[in-house]
Amino acid sequence: MTDAIEKCKITKKCGGCQFQGMAYQEQLKRKQKQEEKLLGRFCKVNPIIGMDQPYYYRNKVHAVFDRDRKGNIISGTYREGTHQVVAVEDCLIEDEKSQEIIRTIRGMLKSFKMKTYDEDTGYGLLRHVLVRRGFTTGEIMVVLVLGSPILPSKNNFVKALRKEHPEITTVVLNVNDKKTSMVLGEKEKTIYGPGYIRDVLCGCTFRISPKSFYQVNPVQTEVLYQTAIRFADLSGKETVIDAYCGIGTIGLIAAKHAKKVIGVELNQDAVRDARMNAKENSITNVRIYQGDAGRFMVEMAEEKQKADVVFMDPPRAGSDERFLSSVVRLAPKKVVYVSCNPQTLARDLKYLVKQGYEVRKIQPVDMFPFCDHCETVCFLTRKYK
Ligand code: SAH
């Protein structure tokens, strides 16, 4: 494992990495300690699984566009907690190819007479650029987020961009005309390619739309999912729920080891991706439902449906009582909780333990080198009933 300390010049201003300048082994030690502090009272915490190469791991790169005081076009990130743009030239954790594409776009704006968007006045056009790359397939998606719906000479723009980067497989316009800190707006128009990219994880192919959630560190995502599926120890006879399923990743990978998989997800684009992903991988024992995971589980419990295993992978805020109480009512033998926030995980585990579950395994996986976030897979079994 590497222990070289590469130095980022804008760490303080950017605020994205809390552990810049710290040896990677030391970062892992800190995360392990934090996990033990928060989760150690439930069960022994396995040693965190780190990366061999903890640099340039992010497959999704976002840049906000602006002008500096001298009027030069800059692209980068918001200074933490503000809307001030910090120029980013070379980020140590973002995919290098995607960063190159962002630099190319920045260089093209002048000749295309494209103005950067001014958040205060609403004047100008280009707000953000989002690049996503499938690390396995090499497919690249560029999303241009505009303040208004028209990109003049769009065909020439795509042509010029693809001349520099022929690896780009799709270009999407997204319109965000609101005063908001959300990057993507509602409206979307594909101006080149299929409007999504594909990537491969654990032997399944996944299509990813601009607004669908997809883990940002694909190398560690495979480790994460393999751990989750190993913990569930499926025999092929189980009915499995994949709650907060996104584009269906965990459920589709688990499907070949189970009788039936039911996925539930709130975001409509992700649901569409998940259904297509089932089809494209010729997986026929999976059904995906759109809606709130908690409400869905309540309905399942009321209809006295059965589930043997529940995979749950909620956002940072964790799950809610509606969901957790219906897990208890459904009473699956096994629960595999994948969490990106040990604080809310600890809160939710406390509830489940009180209601008759036992925490059997805890495995931290480092999905976010140089950042203080920590991902955890947690395995629970039902004690009685
Ligand atoms: N398991 C997936 C996605 C995890 S991210 C993966 O590994 O890729 C969490 C997902 O929960 C996101 O796709 C988000 O859209 C979804 N989500 C957020 N709140 C939800 C809710 N109340 N009900 C169902 N899904 C929800």
C-alpha cells in the first residue's frame, strides 16, 4: 500500500479533503478508530479495507464555472460553506481524464463566445460541468449545466470537444435556472450519444443516467458489494429486498444467488436505469418499485408478505423509523446495512438491536481516501420470533 504524501496546494480553500498531507496508513488508522468508537459497542469492528492506489479514484467530477477578479474564466469547486469559486487545476482524488475534459471545455468557451453564469445576476450561460467515466468500460458522459435552455452551435461544440477527447460517448444538456445550490436542474436534453454511460461491477453491466446515484469509487464499490453479498450468505431460495437500490446494483448482483429480489428506490431516473439494467443483464427474478422505501416496507408488512434478507443502503441521513419499524414487522432473518455515515448507522443499529436484532459483523471499507467519510457494511440477524 502506498504511503507517499502528495501535497495538494488548495486543500484549505477547497475543504473537500480533511486528510490531505496525511499518510494513507494514518488516515486508515483514524477511520478505524472512529468506527470503533461509534460502532464497537455493537460488535467487533473488522480492520478497514483500504486502497492500494488511493489517488484519482473518483469517477464523477464536478466543476463550477465562474470568472476571477481579473475576468479570467475559472473552474473548480465552491469554497466550503460559501458560493465563492476556488479554481481547481489538479485534484488528487478526481479522475484525471475527466479533469482534462473540464480543462478543455474551459479553454473552448472563449472561441464559442460562451459566457459563464453569474449566480447573482442570472446573466451568462455555463454554470457547471459534470463528467462521469465508467472505469471498466471507458465510456464518458459530459453534462453541461446551463442557466438557460439553448446552447448556440451545440453541434460544433460537441464536435470540437470530441475531437480533443474521442472517448466521450455522450453529452447531455441540463438546464438549471434556479437560485439553488443543487447542481442539476430538472430539464435535460441529450445532444450526443445515448444520454447515459455503462459500467461493469461484479460481473454485471449497469447503465447510469446523469441524475442517478452511482458510487463514486468503483474499485472499492466492488469490495463493498462483495462484502455485503458474502455476509448475506444466500442459498438461492431467499426472497431479498434491496432497499434504496439506486440503479439496482446490489440487488442485481445478489439476484443470481437468490430466488427473488425486490428493489425499491425513490428517484425515477434511477428506477428506470435499474429496470433496464435487469433486462440488459438478462436477470428475470428482480422487480423494481418506485417510491419511499419506508412506505413500501409498511405496505409489504401490512400485506403480510415475507422477506428473508433485507439489504439497505440509505443516504447519509440514514433510515427512518417508518422503515426500521417495518423491517421489524417483516422480520427477515438477515439484514445487511450498507452505510456511508457511521453516526446514523449507530443510531439505526441501536433501534434494530432494541427490537430483537443482533449485530454480527461490521466491516469498514475506505471508499473516500483523503476525506473523513467512512463506509461500513454491517450484518445483523434476528434473535428471536
Ligand atoms: N444501493 C445503491 C444506492 C445507494 S444511495 C448503490 O449502491 O448504488 C441511496 C439511494 O437511496 C439513492 O439512489 C437515493 O435516490 C435513494 N433514496 C433516498 N431516499 C429514499 C427513500 N426515502 N426511499 C427510497 N429511496 C431513497
